[in-house]
Amino acid sequence: MTDTRRQLLEMGYKNPVLLLHPLGGYTKEDDVPLHWRMKQHEKVLEDGVLDPETTVLSIFPSPMHYAGPTEVQWHAKARINAGANFYIVGRDPAGMSHPLEKRDLYDADHGKKVLSMAPGLERLNILPFKVAAYDKTKNGMAFFDPSRPQDFIFISGTKMRTLAKTKESPPDGFMCPGGWKVLVEYYDSLDQAENG
């Protein structure tokens, strides 16, 4: 999102406003609940990762259907209705596993391709998501550079949740400290509930 704001400023927009719009409806059982995700987003703003003066934090009251490219269209159309002119499309948005084989049902860029052809979305400017990873040479997140893959660590959501559950810290610069603390507190609360 920070890079998107930079791109929009370079395009000549005077003061682009970002919409941080997490899903507020049903998600998978092992996903972090909305209440805790909102705390994390608040820390992202408090810690200055995103500027609170130019970022609107609002709940998108939709469940996650895990419907692949169809869901990507729904998310994009809903954001148009919220006033968005630009939309960041990530890799494998709302992905689905193949029912029989150990692979994803859709190509990782399928959502982006579908949005570029979807009727009713012509006025939405699609911003491609660049793959980010932890850059060991910069001690922080950066866009992946395929010319030096040895310098990058990909930390999946599963790996991140495992680190938080076991109270291990990710590399410095992976996530803002306040956001990481919230994630660890969430998993602590699960342990406390299980142990009475």
C-alpha cells in the first residue's frame, strides 16, 4: 500500500487516500478473528507503516467465500462502490485448492487476468501486486529481486502464525513491532482459553 501511494503521487495525484479494508465477515476457522486483525491494522497506523492522515481503515462487511476469480470480481466491484479508483490485485487472491490434486485450482495471476476482462470494472485501474519478501541485505521487507534470490526469505502466513504461536520473533523489519505483539497476544489468548 505504501508503494501504491508512491505510484499515485508520481502519477500526479495531489493527496491519494488509501483504503485499508479488511474482510469483516466469515473467514476460515484458523484465520485470525476480525477484532484482532483490526487491532493489528490500528498498530500499522500507530507505528507509521501507513500514514493515518492518508489512510482510511474501514471494515468490508463480507464473508470470505474462497471463490477464486469470481470472488476477486466481487471484492473489486464492492471497492468501486466504496469510491475506489485503483485496486491492488495480489497473487492468488481468494485462492482455492484443487479438489483432487495437491495444487491450486487457479493460476496465481488468474484474479488479475479476470479483472482485466470483467464487465463493469472498466473504470477501475488495476495495480499489479509485486511480490514482497524479507530482504536480508536490508533487514526489512522489499520487492523480490529474482537476480539475487539468496537474499530473500519468504515467510508464509502459516510460518508467521507458527512463529507467533511459539512466541518466536520474526526477523527485525518483517512486521511493525506493535502489529507483531498483537498477533502474539492473540495466540496467547487461545492458549489461556485452552488451559482454563
